[in-house]
Amino acid sequence: MVSILVLLLLALLAWFWFDSVRAKEKAMMASAHACQQIQAQLLDHTASLKKIKFSRDKYGRTVFERTYNFDFSNDRQQRHQGRVIIRGLRVEDIYLDMEDGTTIL
């Protein structure tokens, strides 16, 4: 009985890890695409996980909502921060914080 629970726990951890990797890939693609849209440079070519919580998707299912931060520069002088919010494996919002306010894509 204990070995079945251990195997189930390992399978759950493996699923969570693969799901997190896919979510980070989506965040990277979304942040690179957002930077292309505003003709900015994605700095460090990475997005870092800032927050994870449970949320509901548009169908009412409980999914993980992950917030990833990334840095970009539109003038090669100043570093700005952006955020990608992913609910499940769907990109929900992209926020770009600049001097003149926050841009939502």
C-alpha cells in the first residue's frame, strides 16, 4: 500500500514538473513576442517565476495560475520589467511597465 502511494506521489511530482516546464516555455514565447510587438529587446532571455496559486480557467476548472517576470529595454539604456500571467497553459495577460505607465497586451 505504501509503495502505491509513493509511486502516486512521484507521478504527481513528475506531472507538476513537466507542467511547470511547459508553462515557462509559454511565458518565454509570450514575453519574446510582446517585446517584438513594441520593438524592445528581451533582456537576459529568461522569465522567472514570481508567484503560483490556484485559480479558475474560463471553463470553471481549477488550474495553476503562474506569474512570470521578465526584463526588457526599449532604448538600450533603461531596464523595465514585464509580467506574463499564465492560467493553466494559456497566456492570459502580459503587462509591460514603462515610464509612462503600464501597457497591457
